[in-house]
Amino acid sequence: MECVATTAADLAAVRASLGAAGLAPVGLGVDPWQTAHRRLREPRYEAMEAALDRSGPAGRAMTGEEEPGPLGYGRRWQLAHLLGAVLVAAFANSPFQHGRRTGWSSTRQSLWADLDPGRTLAPGTGRAPREAWAAHVLDTTVLCIRCESGPWDVPEGLTFREWIRTGSPRPPVQADLDYHLTTLFPPVRPRGHLELRMIDAQSGTDGWLVPLAVATALFDDPEAAETVYRAVKPLAETAGASAAPRNPLWTAAAREGLADPELRAVAMTCFGAALPALERMGASDAVRDTVAAFTDRYVARGRCPADDLPEPDDLTDPSLLTDRKAASA
């Protein structure tokens, strides 16, 4: 609830400042009108553009022992990867790009899947979380090698492991490893906490609150965590061995949202577990009512927020993005 209150206050301040200039924020996963144009010219972004261009246009469009029980970091790590496709589908909210429909409910997630695969894939399975993440970090190619003057070198095919072993073009230091970590964009990124990178921005004044509340409930409440783990594990196993987000389950989530019947069924279990968990955790009535309304409006009907968006030409009207009830009735 502290997070809810602080974020709500921050957003109120942002809306007031924008409103004074005749502007309003729009919560969408991808800009539905404009072609991306990079404005930052720092060496990091020059190097990132050069490296990610090798994978096509998607880069520029997006530029101890385990503690026991369902809340241990090992189970959290596993649950985050299993649950990811359900979160993509439930909160898909980016069906447009360049002023037209793309055929995806989450165009944003489709772009991440097309971007440099080594940089955006989840670490391989079959290893303990720490070992899996460490191997992933070392075996991912270095995006750039920073220097104090001139353009940064953008090596091709140089993994961090090879850079350590060869020491060329210069030996890496701790700061290089720290920087390398910031250039990895898997769907779940460990940063002392687990950063969930698969959820589209949400429209409406309180749209942001639902993924925050649902994710908190499913990861922090032991009963909900165990219920959801048992529900999503069989579904994720049907996707085969290919890593997220480049496997059939994640592709179906990004393309179809909750129109996919298997994802819809599991999402109903997840949201059904989240609501009583939020009550047990002391969430306010307002938070629980907002989650319940989202569940009724979208999850129970096999729909996602993208299904209610007006056509791109109408997205300039903020009222069409804030009043979602009429569109979904």
C-alpha cells in the first residue's frame, strides 16, 4: 500500500504538470502513431543502436542456499518465468504501430522477441537460479566497450567470458561487468529484486495499479504462489524447450492475448487467487475493487485491454482511454 500511495501521488503531480500545458499521459505499450527517433546522443545509445541494428528494426523500436517454501528466491525465479506469458496476455495493450493495427495484442512483446535474441532471451533452464544467471551474463555478447574519448567500440560476437579470458582490447574491470548487466533485457531481470519486463503500460487513471497488485499478491502470498505455480507449470511445459519470449506460449500470449483458451483458463486461476490474497495482505478496498473490476471486464471474458482500444486516429482523445467501461460493455 505504501507503493500504491507513493506512485499515485507521483502520477497526480505528473498529470497536473502536463495538464497545465494542455497535455495528458497515455498508457500504451507502444507508441501507436510515431516512428521512433532517438534523441539521446550519449555514447551508450550510439553503441546500443549499432549493436541492436544487427538484429533488425526491433531494436530501434524499443530501444546462499535457497530459502524453503513457495516464497524462496528459487521458486520466485521459476514462477516469474512460468507466469510471464500469462502476464503478457492479461495486460496486452499495444495493438498499433505506425498508425495501424499490427495483428498483435502486444506489439511491444513481439518487438522484444525479435530483438537481439542473446540479449532478450531468458536464461536456460535446468540450472539453479544463480548459476543460470551467471552463465547467461558471461555467455551474452558484449554490447560495447566504453572509453573516455571517441566513439565506443561495438565488438561483434565477443562474449563477456571471452573478454575476461583474452583481456582484449583491454582487460575488463568490475565497472564493465556492472555496465554489461544493464545491457541485458531478459523477460525477468534480477536486480536485487525481480524486474518483470513483460507487462505493457496500462491505460486509464488506475490502470497501472492492477499489474502491481496482482504481481504482488501472486509472489508474496504463500497460498496464492503455490496455487498459481501448480496452474502455470503444466501450461508452460507444453511450450517445449525454447526459451521465453521465443516460444509458442509467449508468441500466442503476445498475438492473441486472453483469446487463447489455455491462457484464459490459467489467467482466471491467477486472478482468482490474487483477490483473496490481496485481502489477506491488507490491500485497501479500492485496490481490491480495481482488480476485481479488471477481472470481470477482461479476464473472465477472455479479453485484454488491447481489445478495447479505439482505432489509432481516436487515441488522441484521452476520454476514450480513461473510460473503458462503455467500450467493454
